[in-house]
Amino acid sequence: MITNWIIRLSEMCIVRMLGWIFVAANIGLFIYFWGDKPFGLTGDSLSYLETADVYLKQGGFFIEPSRTPGYPILNWVIAILTGVENIQELIPAIAAFQAVGYFALFAVLMFVFWRIAGLLGVIIVACLFTADHYNILWLKSIQSEAPSRLALIAAVAALAASVGKQSFSWLVAALFLIGITPLFRPSDVIFPLGALLGLSVYIYNRKIEFLRSSIAIALLISPFGLLIGFNGIVHGIYSPDTRSAPIFAARALALAAPERLLSAGIDKRIVEMVARPLHEAYLANGPEIIMVPNDFVQNDGVVLTRCPMDRRGVPEQLYLAVPDLFKGLDSYATSAVLQSIGRKAFFADPIGYLNCTKNGIWDFARLPLERPLKDKSLRNKLLIVPYLLPFMVGLICLSAWKSTPHSARAIVAACFTAAIAYWVLLGLLNSYVVRLGLHPWLPIALASALAWLLILRRQLGADR
């Protein structure tokens, strides 16, 4: 009896030792990937700094119509705190802020998950941070993805704390962090929308009181909603920035049947000179096939299909077709007109528009899996982990649905619903297929992993 007990104990010690060695190896890979990534500036990087410079010198906001205000304002705040007068001097400070924040969140999440599920929780966090090295790529650039990633990872930590402590205040913090991400990157509106579906399931199962439910939902949708409302009232464009309007107009005009556009009251010059040639080209050639560059800016043999989209070429054709419509307009007013044209074209033939989005859904589903399999790089192969984990975890949890406690079922339903919603909605709404199809999965993966760890912990406690 004693001998058997000693053997089991030694086996457990060996397993734990191996587990910590595995964690240490992942941390080593994480640090290696961090150091191996070069710090880079792009055209987008410079535009964020230039917009922040306007804030610093003039105190004006929403000056740059093609940028959401979040990242330039963050850079502006860092400039004020550091006393820098030339915004270009801020680059090292911004990079340091992002790096410190990312490493701190890595450590915090490892600690939080260790408190929730012991060594298993630490292993999962270490694996996910190592695998999803796209976050490192963003955080070593002056890009709006950087603060968005930091906010989302911090939201996961707050969510873990809210569940572990049964605290509504931590849940409020998590939802607020998710809600502000679109202020940095408009396409991240998918996160609040996905979380809203998950939160609805959670509220239904947990029967949260009306006031708290209202606060939670408002935190998810109000930051982005207020920005869109501001732009709509002041500038006439119901969008966070001007880039979405030409994309929407280009796709809607190309995909709608010309006769339907005429019936919807769209100017005949637009239909004949712009929409009809686009639509005929689409019918003849189908969606565009393009090569997908990897994070080393090299083609790795993976291709994707995308719906017709030319956010620069189509507006130029519209300016030539109906010059009187755009005469004397600034960037916001021009985008408002483009948005109006796109809205009419979409409602003229919504089926034609939606039929093409199936290509976006398919590419978003397959690209993060296909690329790592084809790429020879270890770091790209590791990306399979955060891509598959949410769905593997969700399926395991659903298979154990009947045996799990009521509160744990609510957590599973919320996280799994959010993961599915994120996948489907991003496929439906994507405009930049290349960018969004390779979007980091870390926040959703961690949320789903958290759900499974909580179920496992509660189930083990119930079995004792």
C-alpha cells in the first residue's frame, strides 16, 4: 500500500518536473522569437506618428480621416508624459511601452492560470504565447494592432480574475478592454460583437440582474458606437474611418446586378461607366486569386480568393463619372458620399453581395491552418495551436455538457459562442482578406482554454 503510494507520488513529481521543463522551453522560444523579430516602421507607422504630432502641436482630434483616434491619442499621451516635443523621438518609448506591457501580461496570465488550474494552466498559456508569434510582429512595430492586442490579452486576464474571484468588477474591466479595441483598429469590432453573443448566453444562463446586464452590454458596444455616432453627426459618415467607405462602395457596385442599381435610383452614369464594367468583369472572371505573403514578406505557396475590391481605383472612376457629385468635398464628405452609394448598391442586391462573402469565410477558415502546414518555418507551424484550440476545447466541453456544473456550462457557452461568432462574422465582414485571414487567435483561444480549465477544476472537485 505504502509502496504503491510512493510510486504514484514519484510519478507525479516526474510529470510535474517534465511539465515545468516544457514551460521553460516555451518561454525560451518565446524570448527567441521576440529577439529574432526586427523592429520595423511602415507607411502606416509614420501616419500614426504624424497624426499624433498634429494632436501634440494643435490639440486637434479626428484630423486624420483615415485613422481611428485610439493609437494616435495613445502616442500623444506618451509624448506628454515623456516631455518629447518631436514625435519622431517617441519611437523607442512607444516600442518599450508595448514590449513591457506584453511581457507583463505574459507573466500575469501565467500566474492567473496557475492559480486557476495549476501547472496545466501555465502550460497552456506558455504554448499559446509561443505559438501566436504574430502578436510579437505587431508589438515590434508602430501599428494599431499593438495596443489592440495588449487590450485583448489584458481582457482575458480580467476575465480570468472575474471568474476566479466571482467579481463583477473584473468582468466590467474585461468588457471595457474588449469594447475599446475598435478605437485602435476598426476591424476589431468583431471582438465586441463576438463577445456580445457570448455574453448574452452567459447572462441568460446565469440570470444576471437587468442593471448589471445593461452595464456589461453597454461597455462592449458604446465606445465604438459613440465614435461612429460622432463621425456620423459631425462628418456625415457612419464609420470609424474613411477607408471602409470606398471598399464597401467598390464591392457593392461590382457585385450588384446593374438593372437592380438603376431600379434603386443610382445615377445612370455610375451604373454604366463604373458598376456595369465591374460586374461584367466579375461574372467573367470570378473572385480575384492572389498569393498570400508570409510574415517574412515571401510567397509561401498559399493562395486566397477575394471579392472584387479596389478602394482606390473605383473612387477614381466615380470621380470621373460624376465629377459634380464630389466637387469641393473634403475627405470626410467624400467618404460620406461613397458610403451612401455603397449602401444603395448593397440594398439593391444584398444576395449578390452576400454570395461573394462565402469566399471570405472559407479563406478565413483555411488560411491559418494551411499556411503553417506548408511553411517550413517552425514558428509558422506553431500557429496551428492557437487556431485549432478554441474549437477543440469547445467540442470537448460540449461533449461533457450534461456532467458539468450549471455555472461552468454558462462559461463554456459564452466562450464557445464568442469563438464561433468571431470566425463567422470576420468571414462575413472582412475587407482586407489578407490581413484579417491571418488575424491572431490568442485572446479567443485563451478564453476558451479558461472555460475548459474551470470545468476541469470544478468537475474534479465534484468527483472527490
